Amino acid sequence: MAVVLILVLIVVGSVLFHVLSPWWWTPIASNWTYIDSTLLITFWITGIVFVAVVSFMAYCVFRFRHKPGNRAHYEPENRRLELLLGGGTAVGVAAMLAPGLIVWNQFITVPADAASVEVVSQQWLWSFRLPGADGKLGRAETRDVTPENPLGLDKNDASGLDDVIIEGGELHLPIGKPVHILLRSVDVLHDFYVPEFRAKMDMIPGMITYFWFTPTRTGTFEILCAELCGVGHPQMRGTVVVDNDADYQTWLGQQQTFTQLTASSGELPPAN
């Protein structure tokens, strides 16, 4: 009976902890409510299965507890039970996977009007690059990274000369406009994650990964690295500020372009 009581308490305690827990997601600040909905579907399905399985275990322990003179009935196969369990499992797994596949398709399908922003990670710093007046990001290569050119921009690409460079500072974004986040790492695996945006993606050396989102409320949000990247991993923090249009334009006008940065360092890019 002690085992039965423990199993019942596990079920009741788990449900109460989930319902009454003060710990929950941070308020969302992007369009990705779909991700929250997908997680809730997973919680409901796995929660129902957990309650059903543990409750059934408690019932079996109580119903078929040892009694003097009783002998177990050996039944090696039960086709009906196997079909029921197999079919129920398949339906449950499909119900969890299908919403995720739909949301993933939305997650990687970038709107045509999304503005490109590059995020560059390195131990243990976030840097950012925005298009200049031409609206295009120039080419960049990790092999071109130097102290004077920390993001590795191609100095022979005219599209990159007016790119806005923010090294270790705040990234500002305008509210209500889709953003195409291009992710690049110059050393090891990192992961760009802002909890309020729900969206995140690994940053892999030698590759450019991406995702997109639309900020839905102004405010200041913390950037975390969600991939263990070395001894400084816990301190790899950054800041995203979502502004209204006027404040964003004011901030953007105060930033330096690649040409201005190289000129201040004494290394001018080649003329084209």
C-alpha cells in the first residue's frame, strides 16, 4: 500500500506543481506565440500520458497485490492491447510533431520585407551589423577578421563600406517590423537567444544560420548564449532594445559605418 500511496502522491503533486507554480514563461515580445502554443500542446499530451501511466501503475499494484493462494495468469500476447497501445502512441506522437513541423516552416520562411541584421558571436562577445544606406549587407569572411576589422568585412565589396557596425554594444530594432537575423560565429558554437522573442538558433563556425521575428512591444531585453561555449559562457550577455520608429532612427544616426571605423583606426578601405 505504501507504493500505491507514493504513486498517487507523485501524480497529484506533479499536477498541482504545474498548475500552481509561480515559474512560467517570460511575457512574449514577438510574433512567435505559435511556439508557446506548440509547447502547451506538448505539455497537455505528455501530462495526460504521465497521469494515465502512473495512475495505471498504482491501480495494478493495488489490484494485483500479493495474496496468499493467488497465482499470476500468464498471457504472453494480447493483440487487442498491443494495437491499442501502438495506435494510441502513434496518435500522441503525431499530435506533438505536426504542430512543430508547421511552426518550423513558418520559422524559416522569411517575409520578403524583412530587414536583415547580422549577429556575430565570439568568445565571449556579441557584435552586430546592419545595412547602410544601400540596404544591403556586404560580404564577410571569418578569415578576414583582424583587430581593425573585427567582423571580417570584405574591404573590396562596396556594399559593405556603409554597413553599420556595433561591436559589443546594444542592438536596437524598430517595433512592428520583421527582422531577418543572420547568425555567424568566428570561433566556437554559440546560440543567439532572447527569451522574450522565443526564437533562437545555433551559430556554427563556417555557416550562416538564420531565423526571423517581428518585435511586438518596446523595451530592453537580454541576449543569452544558449550553447555552452567555454569558461566565459555565463557572462556572454548582450542587450536588444526595441524602439519606436523615431527613437530607432535617432539611435541609428549615431552609429558608425565600416568606412568610419576603418578610417578612425588608420586603415582606409580601398577605393573602388
